[in-house]
Amino acid sequence: MLGSKRGEGVDHDDAVRAVVEILGDGGLLAVTPERFAAAVGLPPRRVQVDPDALTAEAFRRLSVAELAEVRRKVLANPSPAEQLRALLVWLATPPQDSDAVRLEAWALSRRNPALRAAVRENEEAWHSLVAAVIRRGARTGEFLQADADEVAAQVISLIDGINAYQLIGYRSDFDRMRLLTRVLHAELGLAWGPQLADALAPEPPA
């Protein structure tokens, strides 16, 4: 069941997939009853769903898939230092639509408890990934000894902020990344090599 109502003639998984597709195309604000009805091939008057629960589940599926992809890429690197560099470069320069959906979810979750729970789960999952990499680095001696949960919370909150900056074009990628490099150097002793400049280098003019 999707909350207390169910779409007439709409399978649960089909309904969630339809919202996931709408989210991917236009973000959370594009999920309207009319667009959902069109996606599942029914007249709007015949579609009865709990939109809050449906949106929350669609966001959860998207965020879980995104995190699984990032985790595979990060853990493909051999050392915790390289894993953290790869993770933070991705987090600091993600696809813009990913950031937009996340920020929309935060805003809309004020009035959608189901979505708020999904957003919190997403934040906790990112926190767990960052903290796990920090703990591995501390064990191997690549990082300074630190409270992994506290540093992870600091890093995630900073990333959330600089990604919001990125959406509105406030400061450059290098400016935003300097904030991260200072925190990681101070807390973990992590220095950045030339791959950071390569990752954030502006594209050459056409």
C-alpha cells in the first residue's frame, strides 16, 4: 500500500517507477497528480494515491541507487586516502540534478514526514560511508587519529552547504573545494595531490 490509498489499476512498483522517472526528468517539484496520471496511463480522476508516501519511496530508491554506485567507485581505490579523495571529489562536484533533487527533498520534507524520514536515511548513509573510510585510514596510519563520526558529520555538513552554493553559482569550484581541503588537512592530515586540480580544472575553451 502507498499510505492509505492505492492508485486504481496501478501496480505499486509501476507507480514508484513512474515517480522515479518523473524525478529524474524534472525533480521533485515536477511530481504532480496530472503528470503521474499521464505516466501510468490513467485519467487523473481515476488515480488515487498517497503522494507523500509515493514521493518518499521514489526519492529513497534514487538515493539508494546513487549511493551504491558511488560506494563501488570509491572502494575500487586501494587505500583509504585515495578512497576519501575520490569520495570528496564526487561529493563536491556531483551531477547538478542530483543536488537539485536533494535540496528540493529537504525543502518539501518540512510538510512530508515520509519524505523527511527518507532524507534522514540518505544523510545517515552518506555519513556512514565517510566515517567508515576515515576509520580505515586511522587504522592504517594514513590519517591522524580523530573522532570519525564527528569529522564525517563536519565534512557532510560542509559538502551540503557548498553544493547549495554550486547550484546558485556562488564562488568557484576551487573556492568551495578549498573549504574541504582545509578541514581534511586540519582534522586528518590529508594532503591533496595533483588529481584534485585535474578533477576541478575548467574545460578548455571551444
